[in-house]
Amino acid sequence: MSTPTERDRPEEGTAEESRQRSADAERSPMEWDEPENNRKSEDERENLTTDVEKDDARKIVTGEARYTADYSRRFPDLVHGTVVRSDIAHGDVTNVDTSAAEEMEGVYAVVTPWDDVVPGTLYSSSGQSYPEPSPWDMRVLRRHVRFVGDPIAAVAAETGEIADRAARAIEVEYEERDAVFDVEAAMEPEAPQLFDDDDVENAQSGSDYDRNLESHFEGEIGDVDAALERDDVRVHETDLDTPYQSHCVPEPHTTIAYTDEDDRYTFITATQVPNHTRRQLAHVFDVPIRDIRVEKPRVGAGFGAKQEMAIEPIAFALHLKADRPVKLEMTRQEEFYALRSRHPMDMTMRSAVTEDGTIVAMDLYARSNSGAYGTHGMTVATNVGTKALPLYPRVPNIRFEGDVVHTNLPMGAAMRGYGAPQGHFAVESHVDEVARDLGIDPVEFKRRNAIREGDLDDVSTILKDDDRFARRIRSCGLRECIERGMEAIDWDDIEQPDEDHRHRGVGMAICAQGSGVAGKELGAAKLKMNEDGSFHLHVGGVDTGTGNDTMFSQVAAEVLGCRPADIVVESSDTDVTPFDYGSYASSTTYISGTAVKKAAEDARDRLLYWGAKLIEEPESNLETGDGEVYSEETGASVDLEEIGYEATYGHDEREQIMGDGHHSTDESPPPFGAQFVDVTVDEETGEFELNKLVYAADCGVAINPPLAEGQVEGGQHMSLEYATSGGLDFDDEGNPQTTGFRQYGMPRTTDHPPMETILVETHEPTGPFGAKSIGELPTNGIPPALSNAIRDAVGVRVTSLPITAADVKAALDRRDS
């Protein structure tokens, strides 16, 4: 394997470029003060880059795993909640007649926006840091409804069937308003206005609610207009658009709300962000944070949907009214039309390129349909450019501009990739087309211009005034990803079909992501040793099914010198575990994993202290490993169990061996990847068949390679869905037409082409044992790579998702007309 410096060594460039690199190095040096124990060769690793079985794998496949709904049996007096939702797209609720529902036997509570237990406090449901970067524009129940599916009332009853029947008995009267469903029309001055002046607090930069603008943003490096007007460049332009995408979580949103014996409000809930949810509930219901407890049990996937406080406030209001534990569980239909989805976007990408293939300018405009509310609207839209444009950081002139627009359709929210899938589709499809127009091999064109180790990425901070977050690229295996992916897909040896009307092509897209939100993360962990040499690790980081708890045990075990099986991981209970921002933005391994490493190092110091007492040698001679503290000089050793008993029950001194760690950083090193797609296209019908997918990923040091590969494969499945199926449909009045898997069209296992995953190891000095993130990276690649492969096969470009046979045939007809 090539060394990192050989792999992506920066080009020398001109003397001016050399001076610029020197100036940049002062801002963000290449060197990093890395802990001595952070860099381990393969033969030094005991618990890293090893296949440790996912701790809940057997429980999940045997049905023994317990999710939120499974905790219902704890509560013999539990009641079941149902939500009454708007059946119009826009209007004011003038009356809610609940009398028939309230008279039904078995009904314990009915709540409306006028109830005393339902606060009118404005808030954002987005689970983000404080203060939320999303506007406070929603209330628990809505008098002003803004899409079909807005919650108006809720019922709690003895059974779910009674609750549903009572909900259907509630009669709602409206004064309807005009609605708008198109983002371009919504921005017109005469368009129906979704928000009045007093409907929003914490408004975002560039907001203009008279034009339904949640936010407008723009940033520029250099002078793009001047570059586009140069005589020695070709200007290329591509218009692209992407649809809604459902999270399709196996476990729907579910919450159990109750009051414990100490009169504290407790929520067992499927969430990615327990601590954010606790803080937000305290804000909405004006309750001290200390009086709220949020427990996250096993989560049946989140993908960003459960980075939302989507149903907890309604469950809370029902619990207060019913004075009983309440379970609120969404239906599959609600998940599709009333909860959250990926934001639709339309984008325009322009570039100026010289004949020799030098990119002198890139210009990206994105317009996002935020839907009825602004949760994650601005932050997702800004990631469209700040995730994808940094792939080409040495372009001297770059501009990124965007509008986030409200319509009377369901709200977008966080979803795996968080704006990057839309941005990669725009940038990587466009760059491929530019290369082909210039007659340059697209792979060579990207390899020549793409980011490399040593670069300073200013582009990711293009919308910030503070260059503190400019990223120095200290690890980058992108070119090795390209090389190994090309070999795996047989890039140079594609055999064409025998039929004249069928053509085979290959496409490639390069990808990047981040590792947490620079300057906006915090993870903490606490470790305690038991008498027998085992450990309990309490960590706030959230495992949503990805295997984070297993990763935590491996990181801690590598420091402590024990087995991962000797560590019991307790995570994500706001009463018991330390603070953590939660599972989003690909932060868990990088942020929470580093906190675990620090906690283990703190405890290890005490292991060495007690080992020195028992071995009677200086601590400086000692090391941990194989379940022991041992002397590197004499070979003397003492096992961890003996240390545990001695520390706990010793005669002259006693101690509970513990370790604390927390981590926050301004760094966010990007993982890199190269997605390859092999496709065969029928020129007569536009139908296409995917022959193979290959993804080569640089996530630094993979703590657990099989789990990392699983993330790549799952991410590719989601990316394939985005590229070829899915999407939400609505009629002319905003009524949802997609309310289940059958209409949605998520690819089944039998629809999936063969996949090959390649892990390219680099070492990220700022990450725990050299690790970066992996969870979101593979969601970015298939849409542009498939568009590029179809272009390679039949010479036409498809720029709208999902890509269908009809789209390909229409492009072929335009080509031939």
C-alpha cells in the first residue's frame, strides 16, 4: 500500500502558489499534536481494525431486541395516542368539535390547540445545538395549518383502536387560505404567505417571509463573474433537480411519556438526540431541565428522521391531560406524508474551464423546498455547496448562493448526507459533462483537479466570516480510492452487449463528507472498573443501529488492554450517561469515540498506578495489554482482576477506578470515496440495468471493518433509491399520493445489483486511533455516477432524479430530433 505522502502529494506549482501555501500553513498547519498512543501499526493493534461482532446483532435477528414500543408492558395503565391531522393544505382552524370523542368509553384525553396543557410556545423541532440554527416557527398543535398532515388535535384512549375511532369522530372546521406548492411561484410577491410576522422567532439570515423565504445566503471566493467573462475559457452550465426522499425507517417514530415516582417527566423515545430533546421539551413546556429524563432504547434506524423532536411534545401534552403513561406511535402513512423527508432541490451549476482542463471558476445556485416549516432548512441547504464544492479546493474563484423557500407541502429535515447528496449530484454530474465536452477523460480530469492531502479547504467555510474552520486536509486516500475502484469495476475492459441497441457504460463520482460539525460538537464518556477487571462505559453517544456501542467498546479496550467483551456499554440516558450532542453529522466515531478514548486513558492512568504498587516497579515501565498491566523491562505482570479487587478492597488504600473524558473540536476531517456504476442501456426503450456497484472509501482507520463495510452497503442502497426510485407525489391540492412502501418504490433486495466495498486506510491524526467518519459518505455517489454511466453508454445526460427509463428515452429522442 502506498504511503499517504506518495498517495496524494501536492503539486509544486508556481512561486506565488508556494508563498500562498506558506501563508495558509500559518492559519492551519499540516502538523498536528497527536497523542503518542494514537498511531498504531497493524501489528500493534489488539482491538482495532478487527471484526468484533456487533453487540446487538443476535438480539435483532432473534427478536430479543427491545424497541420503544416494547416497553409498553411496563405500564399496566398505559393509554394509546392518535393524532388528528389537517386535511387541507393551508388555512385557519376555526373550531374543533371534540364532544363525540370525549363521550366514548375508554377515551382518557382529547387535546386541541386551545387546551391549557398545550403550550403556545414557538419552537423548532430540529435536534440541533443551542441556540438552534433553525427558526422557531411551529407549535405543538396548530391553529394555522400549512400542509396536509399538520397536527391539530390528539386523543389518548385505552386501546389504539378506540383512539383511532375517537380521532375520526372529531370534527374540524377551517377558514381556507390559498396554497402554493411550487418553489418558484412561492417566491413571487403575490404568492400566498405562509407566515405572519408574529409566527416566527429566531429568524435566519436572509429571511423574507413576505416572499416565503426562510433564508437566503451567498458566499464567494475570488471574482466569479470576472472569471466567467474571460476570453480563454469555456463556460458550462447544467440545471438539475432532486425530489423528496423518505427516510423509510423500519421503526416508526414512537414515544412513551410518563411521570415517575419522583414526579419527574420521563420519555422513552426513539431519538438520535436525547439531550437536545430534553432541552427542547423544557423550553416548550417551561419545565426545568432537571425534571425531564429522556431514555433512548434500541432505535430501529434514524437516518436523520429521529434528529427531530417530531412527536414528543404531543405525547407530553396527552400525558399531562390523561394523567397516565401515554404511548404515541406513528403509522407508516404518517411517516410518509406527515413527518419528515429529504428536501427537494433545484440547482444550477456553472463553471469556467480553459482548453487544457484548468477549472478557473465554479458557481452553484441551490433553491430548496423547505416545505411548511423551517426545520433544518437553512443548514441542509448550505451543505449542498459546502460539502460538494470542496472536492475542488484549488479553483481560485468559487461562488455558492441559495434560497430556502416555504411551500404548503410536507417539511424537509435532516436526512443521511444532509444536503450533500443533492450537492454531489449537481457538482459531479456537471464536472463529468465538462470533461467530456473538452474531450478529456472524466476520471483523469477529476483526478487532476480534485482535493489532495495537504490542501487547505477554504471552500467549506465560504458562507462563514470566520476562517478558523478552514480545514487542512491531513489525510486523503481519494486517488487510491479511484485507482482501486477502477480496477474493481474493470473500467478499461467493459465488454459491450451483442445487440446493437444495447450499450454498456461506466460512471464515476468522487465524494466527501465531514466528521461532525466543526466547532459545534461535544461528546463525553465515563468509565468505571468493576472488582473482577471488567468495566462499565457510560457514554452519551447514540447508537441508532450502526454499531456505535461496539465501536466504543473497541476503542476503550484498545486503551485499557482488555477485551471488548469485558466492557458493558450504557448509552443515551440523560439521567445516567454524560452529555452528548447525539448521533448526526457523522460525528459519533470522531467526536464521541474520542471522548471514550480520553475516558479510557484517564482510567488507564489509575490502572498503571495500582499496577506499579502490586508489581513494585515505576509506572514509566508499565503498559497495558492482554488483560494485564505488565512491565516492559522485567516482564512482571498483574491481571486486571487482581487490580480491581485490590483497588476496591485494599487494606491501606482504596479507590473506585474511574475515568472521565470529553471532546470538542474545531476540526471536521472529511472522509473520501469514489463511487463506480456499471450500467447497460437499451437505446430503443431507455430501460437500463445496473450490472455492478463499487464503492472505495477512505474513512481513516476503520475501527471495525465489517461494520464500516455495512455502512457503505446500506448507504449505497439509500443512494440507489434516491437515484432510481422513491419520491413523494401530491395532487393539485397538496394531498399526498404516496402513503406506503408500495407506492414509494424503495428497491427490494432482488432489485439490488452486486456491490463491492473497498476500504482504503489512511490515518487521520485528529481522530481516535486515526479514524474518520463513514456513515453518510456513501449516500452521495450513485445519482451522479449513474448519470455519468448513462452518458458514457448512450451519450445523453439525465439531470433530474429519480432517473427513469422514460427520462432516458426522452433524452435520447431529443438527441435524435
